[in-house]
Amino acid sequence: MNRFNRIVTIALVIMLYLAVVLVAGAPAQALAWAQGAVDWVGQALDGLEALSPAWIYPIGRVVTLVLATAAQLVFLWLELRRRRVPVVRVQLPSGAEATVTAESVARRLAWHVDQLADVITAAPEVRTRGTSVDILMVLETAPEVDIPLKSEEVMAVTREVVERDMGLQLRQLKVEVRHAPYPARNHAVNSASKR
């Protein structure tokens, strides 16, 4: 629903911008175009009504109204319904069950992985799957870091936190590494070192 909302919002903003530019740039011409469009739609509707049997036109209007109302109600319901917070179930040794939110898992993982050397930021994306979690760990690291070694270290810490400390099942784990930029070097030093 978020993607749909984003697309609709972008389309509305672009159309509103174009309408404002058109009205501000040529107000008389914009009003003439709007009037021409309204006249064209009116003529098209009159033509449809003349070609159709007498009973089809009123039924078509009612069907269009019902479909538009149903679509609006569905979109409103999808937008206003309470969204469930993604949680993962934890089976306790006593046999009871607890739940942990995906946000809590992500926050805890970020804190632990941020403590590792050469990790600048850690941004885990946690997806819950009933009693297990899928994790995409997005890292920003120092530019000279050994990627295989750092990835293994991050995976080990993630497994330890998720499985041992939190009692969750880790279904899938991926690590995505992004390097921070190298520090800018002085041009004079660069040219001297190349000689």
C-alpha cells in the first residue's frame, strides 16, 4: 500500500504543478482549454446516450457510481486499518510463548554490530516469519576493510545475538557491505608520490 500511496502522491503533485504552471503562465488559454475539455466530454456523453438504448445509460451511471464508491471504500479501508506490528514468537523453556517485535531485534543487532571494529554504521532489516527471522544486515565500513573476514565476523555476532541471546531462529542472513569513501588526499602529495 505504501508503494501505491507514493505513486498516487507523486502523480497528483506533478499534475498539480503542471496545472499551476499552466494557469500562472497563460490563465486565459488555460481556462479556454478547460472549457474545451468539458465541452468535448459533454458531447461524447450526449453521443453515447443517443447511440445506446434508453435503459443502458442510467444503468451505466449507477454501475460506475457503485464501482467508484466500492474502490474508494477499499482504498480507505486499506489506508486506515490498523497495521499489525511485525513480531516473532519465542518459545520459552517453561513452555510459554513470548513475542518480540522486528524493530526490537533490529535495534539490538544494530547496537551490537556497531561495536565491531571498522563498522561505521549497521542498519539491519528484519523480516519475521512466524517463529524465525530473515535478516539483511546493511553495513557501512571503513574503505580498507577485508570484506570476507568482516562479513564472517558480522554473521557470527548476528547469530549469537539472535539465536543465543534472544532465543530466536535465524532462517536467512545476508550481509551487504558499503564502503565509506576514502579520505581526500592533497593533490601535491599525489603528484609527488607518482613520480
